[in-house]
Amino acid sequence: MSARILVVEDEPAIRVALRGLLAREGHEVELAESGEVALDRLAREDYDLVLTDLALGRGASGMDVLLAAKRDRPETAVVMITAHGSEKIAVEAMKSGADDYVPKPFDNDELRVIVARALDRHRLQRENRLLREQIAREFGYDRLIGSGPGMRRVFETVQKVAETDVSVLVRGESGTGKELVAQALHNASPRRGAPFVAVNCAAIHRELVESELFGHEKGAFTGADRRRIGRFEAAQGGTIFLDEIGDMAPETQAKVLRVLEERRLERVGSTDTIEVDVRIVSATHRDLKALVREGRFREDLYYRLAVVEIALPPLRERLEDLPALAERFLGGIAERLAREPGRLSAGALARLSRHDWPGNVRELRNVLERAAVLASGPEIRETDLRLVDGVASEEEALASTADLELPFAEAKRQTVEDFERRYLSEALREHEGNVSRTASAIGMVRQSLQQKIRELGLKAEEFRRRSRD
């Protein structure tokens, strides 16, 4: 792969020889006959690699060139050329950031290998930086959109706690963006350079969840044909996001509590203790306090996880954010489809505002993606949304809330849950929030309905209030 290289050498014959050697490898080579010339070039130009003699006569030295190159652009690869007997100085140069060194008189093949190796390292560092920037754009704080009081509280809390190491519990219905909040907390924290590992506790088979979280040794159970590190170890130094923590089995809750308290774990099938340094952010759509009262969730774990709680409002309570959310989603959709960004007609925006959004922001994104594909032009009209009286048809409602990025079992669980929330919301609205009448009308036992209402995060009194309004 061709690279842009600056050769800094005060001996003309060596300078010309290096240019010929590197040019034959396909590189674009520029020459500097002194340290001062090199410093001037580095101030004005970008190079993939600087190959500099350590001793440059009077004026700026090779060490000065190295420090200038790394100070302005840390990803720039620097290889030092050293005279015989100056290896100690070369080692000092490497401690100051040089990637490698080659002694005089140098072997051409050895120089080619050293330059190629340094350029590979430069390429990887650059790709990692670009990936980090892409992740920040994709999953960072700027993806959290909202102007209402509910979202302003979310922003304020994220800003306050991101720099700390406290455990955070994010509450909200399915599709409200709980993982985005967790990613924003990670990206704004001192742990941003370490891994962010997401685990959906509801999507892992109950018998495998401990292996998934804590890892296992070879032979720990049938099918464990090799050692595997768990998600906690994979997140070492960074953040682990435990999504749908309310679905975690009691025995697993006890082990997660131990990790929180002792900062160590044991792999399944091992007695060796492994130290872990992770921040825990968890999320749930369930009422964990109710689960604690019912004995289905450990109280001590709840208080450990919920040092700070962030409540995400459902989309139906922040309809003022619809235009901004739609603009962001349509821009991303257009980029993926390589076409002009779509725009909502006034009628389409009004129709979106009448929808209840049981699938929340995830449902909005999927509805807009389908509409953008089906629209005959850049303007998305009311009919392109495929919404009838503000409610999607049953088939389209399922399609709009199903997230194809998830495993089948988790997508199915979310889709069923969205249906249950939609169905019970309509039933409670029809009966003005009266749980007994609603249960009788839909053929459920009152106690079962009350439990389901709690699990879905619904509140019967809100429907009574709405009916009076």
C-alpha cells in the first residue's frame, strides 16, 4: 500500500538512495536535508511515516523531528536511522514514541521490512481512530434527541454521572433507547477507550446465562469444548451493559451482586478468582421495585444497580421530538440507501403525531425506513406510512416493532410485549382505567391483569386521567 514518507537525512548520497529504495516500493517520498527543513514540512504537511537520521549535524536533531511529528500527529509512524554504537540513544527515542530504528550501514531488505511494519502499525492506529469516531457519531451523546422536560432530565443526569463510576439503572419501555443512554454514558466517561459490552439478559437461555456472563473452562459442561471468557472479562476496564436485568434468574442475580461487591468472579467450572474492573449500567422495562416486593428480584442487588436511576419517557409523551427524530432517522436511511434524504409532508407528520407508538423510537425508525423505501419521491406522504387512523394494521404493527438486528427469540419477545402493551392500553382506555371491568371484558383474572400491567410499566390511573381530560 502506497504511503507518504518524509526522509530526513543530511548526507546527500544516503538521502537519494533512500528516496530510490522507497519509491520503488510504490511510496510517495519527500526529502529534507536538515532538521529545520523537516520541522517546517511537518508543520504544514501530513505524512504517514517519517524516516529520520538521529544525528543531523547542527540545528534540530532527529529527536526534535521525532517529538514534533508525534506531538502534532501521534499516529505518524517514525523510524530512526542510527550510527553504529548509538543503540542506547535509539532505545531512548523509542521510549519517546519512535516506532523502530535501523542502524547504519543498513541492509535494504531489513529497511523495507521495518518500514512496512511501521506503516502497518500506522494504518491500524488510524483505522482504530476512525472507528472510534464512527462509534461516537453512531452511538454517542449526539444520538440522544429531545427538547421536552423528560429528555432534558435525561441529558442533565448523563452529564452529571458520566465522569463517575457509579452504577446506573436506565428505566423505560421497549424501544425508548435505553442502550443509547448506556453508550452515551460510556463514551463520555474516562473508560471510553476500553470496551463497551452489551448483554441482553432476556435473550440468553437460562442455563447458559452464567457461562455467557462469567465465562467457562473447557469441560465445565456438555459442549464446553474450549475455555471461553465471559462478558464481564471482555468488558475489562470499560462498561458492561446488562439490558433487561429484570429477567435475570435469582441465582444469577446473586453472582452479579458478588461481582459488584467484590469486583471479582469465577468462571463456570473453575475455582480461580479473576479480578474485574468494569462499570455496570443496567436497564429494564419492568418495575424492579414491584419485583423486589414480590420476591422476584433481590433488594440488595437493586440498590447496588440503581445508585442513579435514569427514566426514559415513552415517545407518546414526547411528541414534540417527532420532527427532530424523523429528520435524524431519514438522514441515516438516505445515507444507507445512497439517495436524497426524505422529508415528511405536513399530513404525514400529523399522522405520526396521532399514533400511540407502543414500540416507541424503534417503531418510529422502522416505520420511516419502510416509508422511505415505498415513497415514490423524496417527500413522504401520509399514505406512505401505512398507518390507519393512527394505528398500524396488525401485520404492519408487528413488522414495525420487530428489530431484525436482534436474535429471533428476543425479537419475538419484544414484538409480543409491544402487542400486549398496545392491546391492554386500548382496553384500559376503553374502560376508563377500571381494572376490574377491563379484566372482565377481555377474559382475564383481575390479579393476572394487575401483574401484567405492572410488568409492562402501565398505570391504570393514567387512563382514568386521560378519560377525564
